Amino acid sequence: MTAIGSKTTPTLSRPPGAPVYLDYQATTPCDPRVVEAMLPWFTEKFGNPHSRNHRYGWEAEEAVEKAREQIADIIAADSKEIIFTSGATESNNLALKGVAHFYKEKKDHIITVVTEHKCVLDTCRHLEQEGFSVTYLPVKADGLIDLGELEAAITDRTVIVSVMAVNNEIGVIQPLAEIGALCRRKGAFFHTDCAQAVGKIPLDVNAMNIDLMSISGHKFYGPKGIGALYVRRRPRIRLVPMINGGGQERGMRSGTLPTPLCVGIGEACAIAKAEMAEESERLKGLQHRLLGGLRQRLPEIYVNGDLENRIPGNLNISFAFVEGEGLMMGVKDLAVSSGSACTSASLEPSYVLRALGVDVEMAHTSLRFGLGRFTTSEDIEFAIDHIVEAVEHLRSMSPLWDMHLEGVDLKSIKWAEH
Amino acid sequence: MAYSDKVIDHYEHPRNVGALDKEDAAVGTGLVGAPACGDVMKLQIKVSAEGIIEDAKFKTFGCGSAIASSSLVTEWVKGKTLDEAATIKNTDIAHELALPPVKIHCSVLAEDAIKAAIADYKKKSGKDDSAAAE
Ligand SMILES: Cc1ncc(COP(=O)(O)O)c(C=O)c1O
């Protein structure tokens, strides 16, 4: 077994012919060390962690409590403040609906941000239908919120402010400590969706005045189907549970805990805590090389979102005059995502890029590159060559590129929008 | 999304990419779509004195289905009279390329591109009846 924090982070081999995986914001592979830690809990140690009467139950309970501590540890919380859930979607639902419902007699206003993940936005829409009022804060061109605007939006009716730590499309990091301090001063709870942040950036619930935090196992080399919600105990935050039953997780989330998954997310936290600083440095180098390599060979490419306040494992780039989905087809040996409309059923380009003020035209030309633990520098060199080749080929086929070269201002043309 | 083999073939080996001299009286140019919608097609036809389309070229900004649709129609229009070319329907294109419902608009755009190129040619060569009224 490879030790945590050793220089020998395991590698993952790719099946022959499989594309290079550059979509680490969508999900991550399980770290082999995580899988190894999980395995016994499927078979010989299969007990129900809530069984109080025999050893099978006790050892399983011990394992989930250890995992709870490992999760608490990476965000500087107390393990009593960690509730296991099925993932960040459930955690976000529980945080927002749970708090809104519990405090609804006194307060009925929620603040969130237009670039949040759909599971936050959709939850807020549902709460609006129930009669809560929701403020959707805009973001600046760099993808970050304006603290003055947040301050102005908080009223004495505001029960909770929900701002994601790291955006899943553009990787930008919101100023959590400042937001937390502001919420504390104004008397609103601060919830943050940390699905893309845990294991990527240092987090401290006390230093940052975070009251609730959503965590997802599969975004940082843990298993899919498990997550956690941090719920502050001092001062105590109360929630109305969404799932009723046997009263597990202090009544906030009933259901038998999936011991192997709990062990897996715990192990993923332990590994991330030990290796985050070094991993982050390495990824910064790869991110820098990817962007530098592309910029050196391709004109007219633009990074979406702030480059400084960004996790090193993300780059979101618009390749002007080539359409994103067409480009994804051209880079078929890379697994990436596009912000182009064409990849969704809606035909609307990414709402996140639109919220930054990126032109619809440019939003259509974007690709998201997600780098992570198993990305190698060979992967990045391969990606650069492959992308440059595809972009040059598609530009040679693009009427817009020709017009650009002829000096035609595309905005001056009266296009027939269809 | 999984693409049909024909879309992939046209995407990887596009037929008739390029440009014709748009000042040439024998050339008709159609430019349809919009960057904001994620697809723009430029289709050009060169028409012989006998009224036969002897050459066709395209350039497209768009997804794989948009590129394949425009590539396909350049093949189809070559050798046809203007009237014959004008009968090409988006449904024929969508059927040939097995486009899924969300990509039907790509075939519509390709049909529009043919019509626009023919109209441009007719206008330039004075064969357009409606041009007189403009
Ligand atoms: C920012 C953010 N929040 C929430 C989620 C949902 O997480 P999960 O898949 O654990 O439900 C994701 C992942 O897609 C995400 O990126």
C-alpha cells in the first residue's frame, strides 16, 4: 500500500486508445489507496454501523466515526458537526431547505449567486415557489462577487447566504473569509458549496466563519454517492431534515450509513490533507504549461474567469472563431467539457460564462480543461499539440476566421439569428 | 453525444472546403446563421453558362453536425441545375446524416445556405425576378 503523503503518489494507467482525461471538475477517479481502504468494509467487515449489540456493528461504527473525524480534520471542524449525505447535491438541498424551513417564522430571505451549481439554483427556485424570496447576486467579469453588493443585499429577513467556494466551470475561488465575516456581522448564516474546493484549497470553518458546508466525495478522489454536510454546533444551526426515519446522523439524515463509502471519503480527506500543498504546486505548473503552450501557438484565445483566484486544476478557454462542440469532436483523444450550447439540450450557452459578461459568441467557443492527481506532463504536452492542431484545422474551415483575417468586425454584420 | 458514422466521416474528411471568388459573376454566395447561435455557414456555388452548378465550396463555424451538413450539400448540389438544387430539403440532409432531433437545425441551416447562394447568384446575374422590384 502506498503511504499517504509519500512522494510515491500512485499513478493510474489508461486503457489503450482511451482519451486523456482532462475533466477533473466533472469527477475524479478513486485514488487506489481509497479503494484499498474501502474494500474490507464490503465483505468481511460488513456490519451495520448502527448495530449496537455485536462486534460487526461496533467495528463499522468505529470506521465511520474515524471517517467523520478525517472529514472534520480537513476543514478544521469537530467531527460532531459532520453529517454524511449522498453527495453535494443532497448537502446543498439539506442546507438550504433545512435552514429555510426551520427558521421560516422569523426570516424568509435567501441570498445566492447566479453562477452557483444547478443544484443550488434549482433548490432556491423551489424555495421561491414556497414563498421565500431569493436574491441572485451577479458576478464581476472575473467571476467573483462584489462584497459591497452582498452587504447591501443582506437584510434582517435574510436567513442564509449561499456562495460556492470554487466554481465548477471556471475554477474561480470566492473570498470565503470576507463573506463569512460579513455574514457573521450581519446575522445571516453562511453556507458554502465546497464540492470543488475540498482537497484543493485550505479551508477552515472557524477562521472563515462558515456555518454550513457541502462536500462531495467524488470530486477529490473519493467514491461517488457519498458526501457530507458540515453543520456548525456553536452557535448551533438547526435544520428540518428532508429524510425521516431511524434518526441517524443526529436526526438530520436518517438511513443506514454506507460504511465503505464513508471510509472512502474519509481516506480521500486524509490523503488530500497530507498532499494538497504539493499537489497544488504540481498542478499549477501543469496549468501554466498548458496555457503557455496554447498561447504561444494560437492567437485569439481568452481565459474565462480570474486566473489568479483560481484552483490550479482548472482552465476555461474560449478559442475565438471555432465552435466548442465542433472543437470537442476535433480533440477526440481528450476528454474535456464545452461551455457551448450544443452540448446541452437547451441550446443556451453556459450560464456561468454569460454571467461573467462573456459574449454569447465567445461562450460558444469555450472548452473546460480539468487537471488532477493523475494528469502527467506528457498528458499536457499531448493535449497542447492536439488542441493546436484541431483549432488550426477548424479555423481554416471557419468563415468567421476568414472574416477576422480580412478585418471584418463581426459585430457590424447583421446576422439572421435563428 | 454519439455521432453517426456519416457525420464523423464528413467532419473528419470534409468535402469541398474552401472559397470561390465572390466577385465572379458566375459565383453565388450564401452566408447564413449567426455566431451568437453557434453556427454560421458560408456556401458558394459556381454556375456554368448552361445553368449547371459546376463547383461548390463551404466554410462552416459550428458543431460536427453543422460541418457535416454543409459538407454534404456541397456534394449534392454539384452537377445539379439551380432548380434541382433548390429542391434539396433539410429532411433529406437530416435523414442522410441520421441527425438527432437537437441537431435538426443544422440541416435547416444547410438548406437555407443553398437557397441563399442561389438567390445571390440570380441577383448578381440579373436572373432574379424579385431583384427588379428592389
Ligand atoms: C459546485 C458543485 N456543486 C455540487 C455538485 C454536485 O455534487 P454531487 O455530484 O456530489 O451531488 C457538483 C458536481 O457536479 C459541483 O461541481
